[in-house]
Amino acid sequence: MEYGTIYLILAGVFGLFMAWGIGANDVANAMATSVGARVLTIRRAVLIAAVFEFSGAVLAGGEVTSTIRSGIIDVEVVAGDPQLLVLGMLAALLAAGVWLLIASRMGWPVSTTHSIVGAIIGFGIAGLGWHVVHWSNVGTIAASWVVSPLLSGTVAYLLFRSVQWLILDRPDPLKSAKRFVPLYIFLAGFIMSLMTMLKGLKHVGLEISAAEAYGWSAIIGLVLMLIGKAFISRVPYDPAADREFHYANVERVFAILMVVTACSMAFAHGSNDVANAVGPMAAIISVVQSGGQISAQSPLPSWVLLLGAVGIVIGLVTLGQRVIATVGREITQLTPSRGFACELAAAGTVVFASGLGLPISTTHSLVGAVLGVGMARGIAALNLNVVRTIFMSWIVTLPIGGVLAIVFFWILKGIF
């Protein structure tokens, strides 16, 4: 294929750039609530995210990518002109990366999934025509903007109300916390393990049935619950802390739980969202290496996953703090008990949605969960100006990704 080497180099560079954008914007999903609740410092959050996001991306990030056949555009149409597909995927990577850079600089938590989907739609329209886009599938994705935050917000609201009822409103909240928090740790371990097994491990080639996934998740949840119980029993009671803030000792118990949810969320996110960067890369590499053959499945070389994982970590370290600040501190005031409800609700929503095959955004789920916890404390607890800005950034993500992809596609087409 003419320009094959140049295409491969560009795929590597643009893919790294897109992965960097995922790190800068999306990793805040896993870490923002822990930082906002002051369980982790930004530095520690970055360290944990770097380790667990990298592990998730490399260990469970994907043997086969289905981005080409993900149902967004009809690939059969480009079978006669593979170079169009290569240029289109390059344009899509570059467009999504640029939009994530802008959003991250502004501190807006946008969906990386929707950025790349919008970009692929843009290329499809510019390069092949409106008819190649599967508009019904795009409608489903748009519907998930409403479904994800509503679902996770409702779950987070109910979870935090259960914390208020079982623990915070009791005569001895600390005693209640020591009794019930281990059960929440089990729930967190169970849901996070299930999320990883159902969404991540199938990529590694480990075919785990649903029954096995539930069984192993229950065992992992039990082990984490016992470890958590041991740590909780060592939390010293500090009467002075309770004079400053009535629930200070209770929140220290929840802080242990939040570290568990933060690590698991980062691993699950790395295994799931690295595909947004490496999917189009795999498509380009497959077409170039096969001399122009377009296949429905693209095998994924391990160096591509590694490149994606490295990009995510660099993005988090260089620009991750801005989105972490928006989600963790500016929407509503978070404590460990509230932050735990947010993370568990977001992860639970992603597990539930992926089981139903709904396209869902981790970002939208987490922001919805933070809103839900804010609502449990009354509408006055929410910063509505920040909420409005976030919603606007969600709405413009798909069209901006599409417009940028069209511009970059015509530029690349002019060059090659």
C-alpha cells in the first residue's frame, strides 16, 4: 500500500495523542470523587490511577477490537478504496484528541467514547455520504446521554439515603458504620469485579460465563470485606475530631472503603476505555499490513495496547487535575460516604448497561451519580452553574468531534 509506513507512524502518533486525551479527561472518573472527598491527595490519586489504569489497559484492554464493525458506519462501502478508511480513522483519532485537549484545558468532563463516535460519524459523512451512517445506532447513543446520568443519579441517591438511614441518623453512627461498612465493601468488591469480568476479561481471551463471573465476584467481595473489616477495627476513635465535624470518625471508616472503590474503578476504566484510542489504530494497522484488505475484525498487536496505556498515564499526570477538580469539588461538596455512593453507583450503572448492551459513558454515569448524591442533600447543595456548563459540553461533543473529523479528513485527503 502506498504511504503504508507513513500511515503507520501517523496512526501511532495520533493514537498516542487520543490516549493522552483519555488520560487527561476520562481518568478523572475514577479519581475525582476520592480527591474531592479528601481521601486521596492529587499526587496519590495520580499514582494509584497510573498503576491501575495501566494494568487494566494492558491486562484486559482487548485482543480484538470491533471499532470498525461497531455499527457506526457501513464499512462494506469502503471495501474498494481502503485508503479512504485509513485517512478517515486518522482524521477521527486526531479530531477526538483535539476536542479532548480543549475540554480538559477547560476542566469539562466529556465522554471520550462520544468524542470518537462523533469523529467517525463526521468522517463517514464527509468521505462516503450520509447514507453510510447507521443513524438508528447513533440515536441509541444519544439516548444514553439521558439514560446514564439518570440511572446512576437514582442509584447514588438511593445508596446515600441508605447510608443516612443505616449509619448517619443512628444514635451511635460510629458503631453503625463499623457494622454496615463491611457490607458496603462487599457490594463494592462484587460490583467492581463483575464490571471487570463482564467488560474487560473477555478481551484477554478468558471466556468466563455469567455464572462464573458472579461466583468469582462474590468470592472477591467476601475477601475484600474481611480485609476491610480488619482495617476498620483498627481505626482509632478521636473524640476531638467529632467536635469539629459530627461524623468525622464515621467518615474515616468510609475512607477505607473509598480507596477500594478508587483502585477498582481505575482498573475497570483502563480495561474499558483504552479501546477508544487503540480501536481506530488497530483498524489502520490491519488495513496497511494486509495490503488494503478490510476485515470485520482487527487483531490487536500488544505494542498498540502498551502505547495506549502509556498515553493514558501521561495524560493523567500532565492535565488530569483540571477535570478532577471540576467533578470532585465544584459540583457539590463530597465526603468519603458521599464519594463512595458516587463511585459505586457509577460502576454499578456501567455493569448493568453493558449487560444490556447499552452504549454508556463512564463520565456521564459518574457526573449523574455526583448530582444524585447532591440531590439527596437538597438542590441547594448543587452548584447549578457548573452543572449547566457540563451539560452543554456533553451536547456539543458529538457535533464538534464530527466537524473536526471532516476538516482533518479533507486536509489529509489533500496531502495524500
